[in-house]
Amino acid sequence: MKAVVCKQWGLPELLDVADISPPIPGPGQVLIEVHAAGVNFPDTLIIQRKYQVQPELPFSPGGEVAGRVKALGLGVSNWNVGDRVVGSATFGGFAQEAVIEAERVVPIPEGMDYSVAAAFVLAYGTTLHALKDRGRLKSNETLLVLGAGGGVGIAAVEIGKAMGARVIAAASDSGKLELCIAHGADAVINYTTEDLRERLKELAPNGIDVTLDPIGGERSEAAFRCMAWEGRHLVVGFAAGEVPKIALNLPLLKGASIVGVYWGNFLRRDAETTRAHMRDLFALHASGSVRPPVTRSYRMEEAGQALRDVMERRVKGKVVILTR
Ligand SMILES: NC(=O)c1ccc[n+]([C@@H]2O[C@H](COP(=O)([O-])OP(=O)(O)OC[C@H]3O[C@@H](n4cnc5c(N)ncnc54)[C@H](OP(=O)(O)O)[C@@H]3O)[C@@H](O)[C@H]2O)c1
């Protein structure tokens, strides 16, 4: 089978496409004939050995795949060969075949194509877990989404609206902000040209109830200083490259919380709730409340370009790699 292969740690340009032996599903695993693989920020980290999980070389990056079940490992009885599924792994997805734990796979609803399914699981799964389980976002609360034009960000705009919140979307350029408005944002802030804190004071004089923060860096503290009483700042990631340090007098003064979000670990600890979340998300998709924007698809030979585009902040919404 054809696969994108990382043979040495480093930048996306070092990735190769090669013919390699397909993986064999072990006990409790399924082999998936991959049609589309979602591209996510962690894929850019794992090839540079900067991610919390470090596979042995060589390996294929790619954390989420959509396709058909091709074979079943020992003890797997809840799937049939030919089922259309989407699943999340940590790596191995930028390939024509991938193995995934059977419990980390869900059926693709009728009418959803492979590209959309592959763009859905990680970003939307993380975001629902963040807003519902960790942030306890309530209807009519004000939600601030940083990096709102990215994968997790646009999911947060949509899911936040579906949960009844007023959503303020903040991002670095006007194209991303237009996408946020098209996906339901009530107000937008361009944090490259506008002062984030000043604009937040204007847009939310009573403060922000929940901030979803996938970027880190200097903007985390600016946002945190605009929290409402008992606000929740959800730490999702550090795409800006810097882990911010926030003085603990700030949460004290606001009665506010800094709350960690780690979807991969949640999934390992509570696969059942994760599956229930996916069912809820697919229902939201069927009703038209969430519509993941797949703005570009790449061939496997362009995987390096796809990851470079993510690193250079050129991606709007979600992008996928088509493997066939
Ligand atoms: N905790 C979890 O369970 C979990 C799960 C999934 C993802 N994550 C993390 O969440 C973050 C977002 O993931 P994603 O897949 O949504 O990524 P993405 O689509 O690439 O979006 C990230 C956004 O971050 C902003 N950004 C700011 N500085 C950046 C920089 N130096 N390089 C790249 N982007 C930068 C960009 O928006 P602007 O250009 O508008 O600033 C970009 O749209 C990542 O850190 C990822 O590791 C965490």
C-alpha cells in the first residue's frame, strides 16, 4: 500500500511517500481501508518529535481516518467488513490502510462523505468534550473562541452556537473571520489589527464566561483578564508555540478556573461517553447545526505541503488528505 512515511524527525518537507506492507490488525483492532485522513495541528508536532506521543521511526503521521472496515482483529465482533467508519488514532492515518482500536471507531452516518467525516472526529470531539464536560457552557453565556478560524476553533464557534451561547470569534485575518461569521459567530475580533483586551471590554462589558483557547501565547492572559466572575478558561493547545504562565492572583480575583482539556486521554478513559458525544455531534450535523468546512483536499504526495500550510497559519477551517 501507499503511505506517507516519516523516516527522520523534522519538518514536513522530509516526509516521503512509499510503498510499504499494510498493517495487520491485532486483537481488538480493525483494519481500515482509508479514503480520507483529517489533517490536524498535532500531525505537525509528531513528525518533529514535539508531541506527547513519540512513535518509533519510520511511521506514518495522521491521527484520524475515514474509510471502510477491511479486516477484523481477534475478538472484534461489533463491526463487519465493509462498514463505513471514522476513527481516531495517534498516527498511521496518512496511508491507504490503517489499524485502529475497534472502540475508537464510529459509524459514518448516511449522507456524510469521507472527507467531511475525516474532518470531524478530532476537532469536533475535542470541542464538545471541552465545552460540555470541562467548560460546562450554558445557554446565554458568552463564549470567546481564540484561533477561531482553525479546526478546533471553527468547531467551537458552531458547537457554542448550538449550545445556545453568544459566540465571539477571534482570529488573525479577515478571511478566517468571514468563515467564522458564515458559521454562526455573533461578533469577531481580528487580533492582528485590534487590541484583544480593549475589544473584549467593548463586546462583553460583563466579561467572558468561557474561553476556548487552542493557541496559548500572549493572547491567553489578555483573554483571561476579561473573564467574568466564575469564568472558565479552557486550555486546549499552544498553536502559537508558547505555553503561557498566568499569575494565580488572576483566577483568585475573578473566582475563575483554568481548566485543562485532553481529549485523547479522555477517550482512553471513557470510550463510552466519547461515543455518545459522537452520536450527539452526528445528530447536530444531520440537523444542519454543524457543518465542518473542508476548504481543501491534498493528495498523499502533498502531505508535506498540507502540514506546512497548517504550520504557516494558511489553513481555514479543516483540510484533508485523500488517499485514493
Ligand atoms: N487538548 C486536546 O485534546 C487537543 C485536541 C486537538 C487539538 N489540540 C490542539 O489544539 C490546537 C489547535 O488544533 P487545530 O487542529 O485546530 O489546529 P489549526 O486548525 O491549525 O488551528 C490552529 C489555529 O491556531 C492559530 N495560531 C496562532 N499561532 C499559530 C502558529 N504559530 N502556528 C499555527 N497556528 C497558529 C491559527 O489561527 P490564527 O492564524 O487566526 O491565529 C490557527 O488557525 C493545537 O495546539 C492542537 O495541538 C488539542
